[in-house]
Amino acid sequence: DINVDLFESEMKWSEFKLNSDGMIPVVVQDYKTNEVLMLAYMNEEAFLKTIETGKMTYWSRSRNELWTKGLTSGHFQYVKSLIMDCDNDTMLAKVSQIGVACHTGKRSCFFQKVVEREYKETNPLKVFEKVYGVI
Amino acid sequence: DINVDLFESEMKWSEFKLNSDGMIPVVVQDYKTNEVLMLAYMNEEAFLKTIETGKMTYWSRSRNELWTKGLTSGHFQYVKSLIMDCDNDTMLAKVSQIGVACHTGKRSCFFQKVVEREYKETNPLKVFEKVYGVI
């Protein structure tokens, strides 16, 4: 079911506005549920590798090396779409996440509550997501 | 319907791992649809102001000033939840977005296609989102 055809990019790296480290932040989102999975960073090498392979590839700022997500864990992220924001300084990646995104074993890296306002989950989308989770 | 009760934070600014500019990136997501609206940055002042007011407040890197989103446009973002990631270096904000998030007038700042793989929108969630959009 996973398609690994090559991509062609409609934007060049040179069009992007880089942060002070020469990279762009990438918001990674599950293409089906819209859950935000993680934030990571790309340099040009990582961007080109992502386009070439269809697998999300970042620059690891801690290990200072190219990092194809899933290469050791098997938890690849297959690219569904890459979208730049209005300022050309941030990317949104919609992906098909194999396994989990977080090294803790959780699906998403975002799980530490800072504040939360209770709101009614009466919105039909949320109810449907629950049903969908069961399907 | 919009509640402006005060929040109490379960995490302190000093627990966060700041980037080289002394800030943290904040992924902003619509709390109902899970659409990613924008990425912005907070310093400590912006974080405290957000907690205090319940309205998303950032540090504008271009204007170099505190920026309560919506103060001039009316397009406030009311906090529903703030969640830190596993590394304590990125925040996810779920918000109730008044009007639009982007200065271009679009709902989300992410609209410039880089690459896109066609995938079947047969997933019931997507179909439901369309229905929900009509409701």
C-alpha cells in the first residue's frame, strides 16, 4: 500500500528562509488523523534526501548528523505532502507514520500537559474520531 | 461561550529547553479540526502573558516585541491546552481561533505546496470533515 515513487519538488531550498542555524523547523502531522506527532529540523541535505526517498529525513541537532526517521527503529514516516507557510520559514509535513513517532514509545511526542481548559467533546468530529479509532 | 478564567501552569518556564535565541517554538493547532494553523515563538514574557490572559501571546522576532495575536486584527487565539514535547523544547497549543490565523486572510499559514502524493480520501474522517464543514 505504501508507494515509494519519486517526488518532484515545486519549491527550491533556496526559496526557504532559514533560521539562525541554517535550518527550517518541520511540523510533522499524521495525514489521516491530523494529530501533531513531533517537530524536527531540516537542512538542505535532509530536504533533498526527503524528496528523493519519500521518507522524512531530518538533521539531528544532538547527534549532528543526517537522520532518516525509522532507519534504526523501523518507524518510518512516509511523505504524503510537504507544505510551506506564508513566510517560507516553516514546513508542515503530512505523513503516514509507521509505528510511533516518539522515542518514549508514545504515538506523539506531545504528552506533557502545561495547561488545559476543559471543553466539551460534543463536537461531532471528536466523537467520530473515537468511532474511527475503534474501526 | 469563550471562557477567560485564569490558568495555572503545571510546568515552569525554567523546565523548558530553549533554542539558541532563548525561545521555544509553538505549534498552533485548531482544537476542533486539528488543522495546524501556524508556528510562532515564545520567550518567558510571552509564556507568562499567555498563561495569565488565556490568549496566545508570542515574541515577534521581526518586530522584536511582545505580540498578543489578534490585538490589532481581532483574530485572537483562545488557549484550550498547552502541551510540551518529550524533550521539553517544543510546545503544542490547541486553540479556539477567532477569524483566521494567517495575515494573508487564509485560515492557516500553511498553503504553499512543495510536494504532494495523491492519496485516496476514502478515510471516513476526511469525509466526515467535509460534512462537518457544511453543518
